[in-house]
Amino acid sequence: MHAAVLKAVDDYLDRRTARRDEILGRIVKDHDGLLDRLADA
């Protein structure tokens, strides 16, 4: 029982971390695009 709970928590944290990394990657990409547009202006 205890091991199953720990595994569920680990899986949840892995998914959350992956989603956070994806969101951060998207923000960085959008930010780079914004800086490029400002530099071109």
C-alpha cells in the first residue's frame, strides 16, 4: 500500500515536472521571438 502511494506521487510529480518544463520551454521560445521582433523594429 505504502509503495503504491509513493509510486503514484512520483508519477504525479514526474508528469507535473514534464509539463512545467514544456511550459517553460514554450515561454522561452515565445520570449526569444518577441526579442527578435523588438530587435527588428
